[in-house]
Amino acid sequence: MNATIVPAGFRGATFCTALVPILAFHLSAFAGGDGSMGNPFTGTDVPARMDVGTDSTGAYYLLDAAKSFGSSEVDVGYLGRQNHLSIISGAVVTSGPGEVGYGDETLADPLAGGYNSVIVNGAGSSWTMSGYLAMGDWGSHNSMTISGGASVTNTNCWIGAGDDTSADYGNDNTMIVAGAGTTWTCGPSTSSGGLYVGSMGSRNVLSVSNGAAVVSKWGYVGSGSSSNAALGCDNAVAVESGGSWTIANALYVGRYGHGCSLDLSGAGSAVSCKSAYIGYGNSGGALLGTSSHMTVSTGATFTVTNQCYVGMATKAVDSSEGSSLTVQNGGAARCGSVYVGYGDAADATEACYGRLLVTGAGTTLGCTGTLDVGFYGCFNSFIVSDGAAVTSASSYIGKGAGDYGIVNAGTGGANSVLVEDAAWTVANELCVGRSGDGNSLHLLSGASVRCGTFLLGSGYVAGDGRADHGSGNRTYLSDAALTVDGILYAGERGYDNTMPVLTSTVTCASCEIGYGDKADGSAGWAPCTDGSPLGCGNIMALLWNARLECTGDLCVGRYGSGNLLYLARGGQLAPGSESAITIGEGSATDASAGCDNRIVADGYGTAWHCGTLNVGVHGGGNSLDVVNGAAVYLEADKVSVADAPAGGKANTIRLAKGFVVTTVYKDAASILDLVDAGKVQVWSATANGGTGGWVTASLADLTQTYSMDGAVLKAATALGSFEGYDIAGGFTVLTGGDQYVDTAWALPEKVSGQWYKSSWYGTFFTQWCCQNPLTVETGMDRADTEWIWHGAHGWQYVYPESTASATWLWDCATASWWYTDSTVYPAMYRLTVAEGVWGGAWYYFMGGSMPDREFWDYAADAKVPESALAE
């Protein structure tokens, strides 16, 4: 059993171990009683008040036949101690209310009415009360056991009914319900029927096990005082080994009480209720309802018809005081909706540090409604891990007060969700930061999340036209998958939100990075409450072979400004063949909208392909930046770079040792027009007085001839397009054709267009046969057209008879033949010739991109730069 449910009085031992002395006492009494108790009272001798006084001797009472007390109250220990009643052998007992251990706070003696006990045991044995059952009414250390198929019926029940002004009363009482066919019914058909485990009292316990069933109309584990945090604390319930507790209305674990718990475990064990509150503070002071916990494990089932709240209006000040629901090790929870941290729109200190954990293979949580983490609450968390599965209709991580037009920066902030090696399915909307700030979603190591719509940073536009927050939120993926059936928003009227994606795949129907929207349908866009514009400063980064597959359109900065899509270290963007990519879409009447947005492709191995590209629609200062060996595949006749708006900055395509590739070579007028119009720029190290800067490119900047020993690269200007590659500057490749070279030697998979990814040789772009503008003289009397452009190695000619087990490549940058294969790469053998004598040496490719590759020279046992091999 999870140790977290053990009340303070039992800490240091397991819950079951703590019950052993109680069970031993009951069994000895049932066998004939302790010698100090004297002879038992039996049958008609048993009085309604079973009490020999306030001394420590006590008495033993036995009912093994039918007994009716009429409407009289039955007291076992009325201000007295160590009295015991056994109802056995099919005895049927009826009475009015029942008291087991009745004390009196006016006596100033917490042990008055203490250490009394009752056993109801055996099939047919029963005790039916027309009124309530109080076990530990101002009394402490009392116990009651219902077992062996027996039954008890009453209206309300209090286990540990203490005093509303003192923490000394109603403590350390225990109720045990055990065995198949054993039932305890607390009046669910009446207007009352509340079962209280710790009503002002503390460290009280209910155990339901081995097929026993408890039924009540209400359930309270720790019902304290809204004005005294010392009352109703550390109470515990354990339902295990096939036991069940059915609650017609609400379950409260920690209703004002601190440190209360419910542990549900074992196949067939079940707790069900209409609604549940785990940690309930009701806008009270510190500690009320905090540190309350429920655990569902090992085949048990927790069912909540409507809402389940974890930390409702609790004022926890750190994680040690937070309330939690844990579903683990094959346990199952089924709820209408779940709220982890449910607070007040006007109070940011409410509903903090709530925690939901779903972990372990076969563990499930199903929500037919919403699953919210931080509903006006802060610092709440949700973790799904180790093979667990969660479903919900919708989910919000950090829901702030903007939904009602109330400006409060503190609500709905700093909440977090972690999914690792597990699955989470959201049928409709999944939102990280809905008018909330600083919230996060982390998907790690095999996590799989699927949703209808995904929103990162959703700033609600209030009735006065202002956006209320939705800033500083973060979604992070590493070795994970996010599938969005509809639109993915990274910054939906929110600002400064980030989405780094590493070695992961994100799939969506369409994508908006920085969506500003009009506040009220007018020409202008109202700022956020802190003056920031809508949908601005949002970033999505695709890193380390991460991939964004967008089957529809993608826009970076639709009405928003300063947004960025960044691809690096092998990041891939794979839009659909009919997709349109737009960088900066503004307003014809508002020059401040849709400005300064960028897509940056950075580094070798980074590549993407698109159908239509629009750089700037009304907005200005937008750009596509291709740098440091990255390559972008464009259809030349589908590229548009808009003129700068009045008074605004120019929209551009910018290249710095980067490559733009286009398939259309016969009719590339649109590309040429962009150059002629000054809309293509290159990086110049000498610009701005030597500090460097972007300068307008000319055709000569982008089409150059480069010669070296053994190879000649030529620009075929007759094709009417940019052809060639400046090895020194590394600006661009813009060429075309419609026949592809053979790629079987690399065993690749097609990425898009003419881009391929080999499991052993990396990502490369195929040149076109027969119409290649490059020629090569190799010394081997071959002049074929089997060219590729590799993200790291640049232009390479593939010997036509190459295979994955024997690959020969002419490397332009080093003007030499290299041998490698799928089993040894990145080790490569460089073939050289000196004075007619062939020779060579083994090298290991360590990284970098041409012309800055680095190799390990096995013969010299040293690292060498590419420049040393190109001499």
C-alpha cells in the first residue's frame, strides 16, 4: 500500500501493520475477552448504555441472538473506556442512533469515551440503526469492525467527530469493513447519509477490503473547519483487495482538513461518486485542504460521473503542501472532467501546486469532458509516463482570467504537463496557456500526443478589445510525436511563446506561428494589456532532425509581428505539395501588422520543400533566410516577395552560404525578377564598414564559375536560371530539370521533391540527368551526370556502378575520389595520384559542412581541416 495514505499516527509503519493491534484486540475479545474485562454481558442483559464508568477496566458485551433496543440510543463507552460489544452468530440488532466512544469536551479529558470497540461478524449478523452512527464522538482510539458477511445500516456516520475549537478530541478512531458479502450502508436514500472519516477529528481511519462494500450518500475524508487548519487533519481511507465504496453524491478528501488521503488498490477495488474534491479549501486560509492525496493502483477503478477537482481553492505555498491524484500500476480512473488546481479568477494564490500523475503500463485516465491543469490556478502539474494512456475531450494548461474580461496576470500561470513514454489523446482543443502565462507542455522519449486543435499561448481578446495574456508559454518535444488533426497555433493572440522541437515529428493540417487577429473587426489591432501587440514574438524551432509535416498552409506572422520559424541541425519542413507558405501577412490599412517575421533554415542537413511561397503580404521586413549550408526547395514560378508597405521595410530572400533550389529551369522569370527587383540579398562580411550585413544580390553574386584541378564547375546561363555553386562564398544553387539520378546506392527514403534521406549517408538533393549544367573531368575518362548535392559534403558525383556496399564519390571541394560504404561511413578512403602513382589514406568525417568540414587522419593520428585536403 502506498505509504502516503498513512495518517500521522501510523507513520513509520504500513497501514495494514498499523491495524494489527486493533484486530488482535478484537479477536481476543471475540474469543472470550481480556481478563480485566470480567464476565461478558449477553442477550437480554446487554443494556443500551454499555459503560462501566471512566476507569480503565471496561466491560465485554455479547449479542449472539436477536435484540431490539427500539428507538433508544445505544452507547458503547459513554464517557467510559475499554468497553466492547460483539454482535455475532447471526444476531439481528436494531436500535436508534449508535455511539461508540462518547466523550465530552467540557470534562477537559480527551480520553473520556476512549479505547472502546465493536465487532459485527458473520453472515446474517447485523446492526440496523434508525439514526446516525458516531464512532469517536469527542472520544479517541475507538474502533469498529464489520466482517465475515455481516451488515450495518445507519443514516449519517462520524468516525472521529471532534470539537470545533480544540484539536484534542475525536482522534485516532478506526473503522474496518472486511470480507466478501460484508456491507455498510450510510443512508444513501435519505437526505442525510454522509460518511465522515474525521469530522473535526484527526488521524482517523476507514479500511474497506476483501470484497466488502460501503455505500453512502456523501463521503468526507477529513472534514475540518474553514477557520481552523488544525482540525480534520491526517485522516485516511484505504479501499483495497476488491473492496468498494459507492458514493451517491460528492467525495471530499481533505475538506478543510490537511494531509488527508484515500488509497484505492487491488483488482476489483472501486470507488465511485458523482463528483470528487481532493483538497478543498473553499477560499479559506493557508493549509486548509492542502497535502490531500488519492492513489488508484493495481487494477482498481475510480469513477467520477461529473467533475473531479484536485486542489480546489487551496492555498498551498509550495509543492510539499500540494494535493494530488495518482493513478498508477494498472489502475484506472474515469471522470467527466478533471481540474488540477481550480481557483478564483481574482486570486492568484488559490489552487496552487496540485498534481495529477498517471503512470505505468496499463494505467488509464479517461475524461469525457475537459482536463484542465491550472484553472485560474498556478504551479499545478500533470505527468503521464511509462506506458500510461490518457484521453480527454479538451484540455487547457493554464487557463487565466481573461475568459471573463478580468485582467489578472497571476491566474492560470506556471502550470506544467509532462508526457514521457506514454500517450495522451485530446479529441478537440489542447491549449497551453489560455490567457495564462508561463505554462509548459513537455513531450519526451516516446511520448505521443494527438489533438483536434493545438494552441500555444492563446491570448483571449476581452470585450474592451485588449488581449489578456497568453504569453511566455512553452511546448518542448524531444524524441516524441505531436499530431494535430486541425490547426496548430504557436502564439494565437498570445506573445513570446516558444516551441522547440528536437528529434521529433509534428504533424498538422495547417500551422499558424504568431496569429494576431483583429480585436474587434476594425482595421486596427489592439495591444495586449501590457502594450505588447497580439500574436508577436512567438518561436517554433525544428532541431536535430525534427520534422514538421504540414499538409495544408503554413503562415509565420498572420497579423502578428516578430515571429520566427527556425530550422537547424537537420530540421525538416515538409508541407504538402499544394501548400502555401506565407511569411508575414498584415493589413492593407495597418502597416504595423504582419511585420519582421522570418523563416530561417540554418546548417547542413537542414532542408524543406514547398509549393507556394509568399514573403510579405501587406506586412514589411519579412524574410526567408537560408544560411550555413541549409537548402530550401522552391518552385520558381510560385515564389512571391511583396513590395515593402508605405514607410515599411523591404521583404527579402536572404542567403549566407545557403542554397535555394528550384525545379523550373526553362521559365524562371519570377526568380530572375526577384533578383532584378533587389529582393534577394546575400551576406557580406565587408558591408557596414567591415561589421558585416545584408546586401542586395546580383546575378553575378549567385552565378559564378569555379575551377580546380581535376574538375570544372560551370554556370550554364543559357538555361535562363541560376546555375552553379560558389564554393568560396557558398551562396546558392538555383537550377532545374525533370529527370532524376539513380539513388539506389544510398538506400534512401524520399523526403520531398528531389530530396532524399539515407539512413547511412544523410540528406542529399538529386541533380537531374542529361541537362546538368555541371561537367567533370576526373582522370577516369568519365563525364556522366550522376550529381548530388549533400548537406555536408556539397556537390558530389556518384560513380554509376556504386552500391551501398561499395560507393565511389567524386568530391568537388577536395578534387578527389572517395570510397566508402554503408558499413564504414563516416570512415572514408581518399584516393590520390602523384606523378602517375595511385595512393590514398583513410579519414573519418567528424562533422561540419563544406567548406569547413573536419576529418580525422588515421595515418597522422590527428584532426585535419578540409582546407588541408583541398590543397
